[in-house]
Amino acid sequence: MQHTPRLSALSLALASLFTVSAHAAEPAEANTDAAPQDMQKVEVTSAHLKSARIELSPKVGTTIYSIDSHMVDMLGQGDNTPFNEVLLRLPGVSQDSKGSGALHVRDDHANVQYRINGVQLPESITGFGQSIDTRLIDKTDFMTGALPAQFGLRTAGIVDIETKEGGMTPGGRIGIMVGSHDHVEPSAEFFGSVGKFNYYLSGSYLGNSLGVENPQDTRSALHDKTRQNKSFGSLSYFLDDNTRLGAMFGTYNGRFQIPNNPNQAPAFSLDGHSDVQAGTATLPSSQLNENQREVNRFLVLSLQKSLGDVNYQVSAFHQYSELHFTPDAIGDLIYNGVASDSRRANSASGAQFDISYKLHQDHTVRAGLAYTRQKTTSDNTVAVFPAMDGAQTSTTPITVLDNSGKTGTLASFYLQDEWHISKPLTLNYGARFDKVSAYTSEQQWSPRVNLAYQIAPGTALHAGYSRYFTPPPQELAAQGSIDLYANTTNAPEIGQSDNVKAERTHYYDVGISHQVNSKLTVTADVYYKKISNLLDEGQFGQALILTPFNYADGYAKGLELSAIYSEKNWGLFLNASTQKAQGRNINSGQALFGADELNYISQHYVYLDHDQKYTLSGGGHYHFGDSQVSADFLYGSGLRMTPDGGAPNSGHLPSYFTVNTALTHTWKNTPVGKVEGRLALINLFDKSYLLRDGSGVGVGAPQYGARRSFYAGLSTSF
């Protein structure tokens, strides 16, 4: 196969540094249902089709960072680490609170696309939870920059996941992790093959008393328990050497208590419960009882076929997600003037088809189609007080029913050619068409050009231009009726609110990777985005349901640097980025904002609330015998905030620096298989730091990062 030059030296270095067997199972008794040679044939067929599936997704001219199971094993909690925490160790990714998007890629809000085994997952309604379980991942390619035409809609970053699969020998892994904040997390994995059928199944449960970031600078939060469970399955049946039928499914259920912020003064008077003038309330803010429930389920059926120069995969999918916030019926009225029982549900079904054809030794043509139909419902039962000009006129609340729904569609098509102009030079060019019909009805043709040049052995340059079209997430974009809240304590200052629009972006990216020697690889990447109808999201209310809105104009630019050093028994990595993102003139969802804030932003560029000027991450590990010690760190210069009397988002929070450490030891060939023990300290130096202070455009309550936490884990592979 001809080599495709692209920015791959970093991926190779990561593989050199991090690749080991992913908790390999101990040998087990042979399966009597199939002959050994048949089982070997199935494994070879599986590897062949896996390579063919990867060929469907070109990565020419993109910036690629690879994560495998050993990199995950370096992190404090190992494969119990939440997946967003894994991604935070990559260049250009910055940390946020769970309620504000969890992470940001190149100063974008969310806008991350998740693909599992080549299939793009529909977006779910998420709040605090993480639907993807880290332990199911065999390898992840994280792509940013100017993307080829195959990737659209969500384009800040592509998280391309290859899941674990069953092998010739059946086996599994069972483990448990316990620790600070009443943390209990049992998990299990099972995998294997039966004839032409192979399977991988996993499940986990999580319970602790720190489900959401603490609004106080204390070690423990008030009213913050969470209970979560996840399951995942990947099943394959090989019809012949070149054909595979596959099925994937996943479930997530999460329950969260909303943490309380004590010593708050009542803001509204409620008969028999509070008096603003006297400053008294029968229910202290430390005793509120708000809760949130989250559900996500998906099913994917696929057919993959390899016919020499032609490869294709066709998939059908269905996803259902739901978020339900239950208020404290008395407390929310006393302290907020609004108590909203909010339920948001989204059902998405669709199909995806990708095909590649090696037209010539120098040309590989790829094309694809995707279609999604979504139905979203928003049910809100809202208790409010009568008011006039913002002043409460009655201490007896009234109830407003604010229900809505929408059925929308997304359709996409792309065509591109990977042209090997010469041995060191490859050009990938093409275009895609996207159309959305939901709360907005828009469409766009988007040209894409990506160039990769192998300057010298170990040195690769890439450059690209992409036109992006990013529709607002339908599952979040429900439009309530402003008129329903006239003359109540939930009436907005602004009496009009335009529908949210699709974002349109010109994206430019240039990067270089250089392998200094066999042990050290360094990379640099610079990007610039010019944006119309810049999409952002904010939390407006107690329920953690983010709401999208637009800035009419915006831009983002940044620089990323990365270095990987690898020795036989130890290795280091270091990432650094600087970035800037601003927007001007909010032109949708105006009723969500105050009049003064809106007027200022209409005339001035302001920083986006999730902008962080400097972000650093790094870490290292050292093997000795059957043990490993590792450490990693995160540094952030602070997300945006609005100082008292200052312009929106004109200030930033104090910087933070946190360190995590872990010690693992493996006992091989025990009576119960291979056993691994783990001890971890998260936030080793017990730093207290603010992720959010409650100010800024579309920002909710204050949220502090977790203080020092201790964890111990034990697992057995068999």
C-alpha cells in the first residue's frame, strides 16, 4: 500500500510511548464449537475488515492525536477516568465545569463529534453525565483543524473511537474502585468468539457524593449524591472473509442531586415560608432539594463489505435521550422566584453510508450520505409570582404550562478525492452539502482542501482550508413562549427573541511535525476561524439544560505545541496552547439576556465565556518490574468572568495548577488470573480553584474544582 503523507509522526510517537496490551486476558480453554484454524481465520478476517473500515475515513492534512489504553492507564484513575478527563490531556482542549460543556476544543463550545467504529453518533441531551465509558475504548484518534469533506456538522474536534472486540480466546475483566466522597465504582467486561460471531460487552456502576462541582470552597458539597450506570456492547458476525454484520448498543442512566449554596438571603416573599423585608425563610438555602435525571440509549446496526478496490459501510441508528430537572417547589420560589419542573426528550433515527473506490494508484475517491430525523419535546411546568415591571405583586404563586415540540431533519452528502501527486505530496480535495430543517431551515455547500507534504523523513507539513456549516443542536434549541411569562417574576427584560441560526465558518490551519530522533517528537499547529452567526451555549435557569444562541460575528485563533519523549521504561508528554475567541452582537435568543448586557455586546467584541488564554497539560510514567508510577498535570489561566461594573466577560478567573499521581502493580498468574492494584491521588497538592464564579454571559452558579481525593482500585483479568 502506498504511504499517505500526513501529520502522523505524533501519532507514531504516541503509539511508541503508550502502546501495550490492553489488560490482556490469560489463556483459557479452547472453544470446542469451532476448530482452531477457523478461529484464526475469523481473527484475520476481523483485522482485515477493521483496516478496510479505517480506510473509509481519510485523515490527510488534519492534526491527529492518538490515545490508546496505555495512555489511559497512566492517568490517576486508569480506565475509570471519565472520558472527558482523558481528552483534557490533549493539545487545544481546555477544562470547564460539567454544567458548561465539560471541555472546549480550540475555544469552541462543545461542537465535538463522536464516532464509534466509523459511525457518527447522534447528539444526546447531556447535563452532568458522561455517556461514553472509557474502558470500552481500544484506540481513539482525536482530529482537529481543517477537516476533509467526510466530517461535518460538529467540527471543533472529531473523537474517532475504535472499540475493543472479541478475540479467539474468551475472557474478561472485573474490577472495583473506591475512594473519597463515598466513591464506589464496580465494572465488568466480557469478550470472546463463538465460530464466526464475536462479542465485547461492558458495564459499570458509579455512586459518590460529589456528582456536580461544589459551589463552595469546601472539601465536601451539600446535597450532591449521584448514581450512574452504563452498558455497552459490540457484536459482529462474519458472513464471509469480506463481509461483516455488526451491532452496537449503549445505555446510560444518571441521577444527580443539585448541590446547595448555604447562607443565601431570600429574594422573594412566599406566604407562610419567607419574607424578603424581614430577611427570613423557613427553608434555608442549605436544605434545598433539586434533582436531575439523565438517560441516553443508542443502537447501531451496520453492514461492512470489502471488494478489492471498493469498500463500503452502511449503518442505521436510533438514539433516545432525556433530561428531567425536578425543582424544590418551595425553595426555588423563595430564592429564585421561579420553580420549573423541566423535561427535555429527543429521539433521533437515521442512516449513514460511506464508500471508497481506488480509482487509480494515485487517486482514491470517497463519497457518503447521511440522514437523521429528530423529534424533540420540551415540557415545563413553571411556578412563578405575579409581578409588574420586575417587582413582585403577590406572595401567592401561579403555574404556567410551557410545552413545545419539534420534528426536524439533517441531510448531508460529500464527495472527495485523495490524490497522491508525488511520493511526498498528497492533496485531498472535495466538498459536502448539508441541510437542516428544524428551528431554522438552512443549507450550505462547503469546499474542503487539505495538503500533506513529507518534507523529510520524520518531518511532515500540513495545511488546509475548510468551510463549515454547524446547525444549532435541535435537542437544546426548544423555543418557549415569551408571552406566557408576561407580568411574572420570569418575564425577560427583552421582549423579543429570534430563533437560533446555523453557524458558518471559514477555517484555516497549518501545522508541522518533526521527529527529532527516535525518542523525541515535537509538533506545532496554528489556526484561524472567521465566523458568522457564531454559536454559543449558556445555562439560563436552575435546570442544567444548555440553550444555544448566536453572535452575529466572531473569530477564534490559536497556537498549539506538543512534545512526546519515549524511552524503554519511561516517557513524558507536554502540551501547550494559547488561544483567543470573541463575538459581537447577539442576534438570537435575546430574551435570555439583560438589556444593558445586550446593548454593550451589540457594539463591542467580547470574549466568549469559555475563552482561556493559556492551557498546559503534561505527564509521565516510569515502569519498574511489574509496577508503574505515573503523574500528570493540568494548568489553566482561567475562564472568563464579568467583574463588578465591568464589560461582559472582560475579566478572567485566577489560574490553577493541579497534579494527579498513581501507582499500579500487577500480579501475574494468580489463581484468579492477572490482578492489578491501583492507588491514586487526584489534586495531589489540594489546590482550591474556581472553574466558574457564576458571572459571565450565560454562566450559572459558582463551581469549584474537586479538592484532594484518594482512590484505590483492584481488578482481575481472566
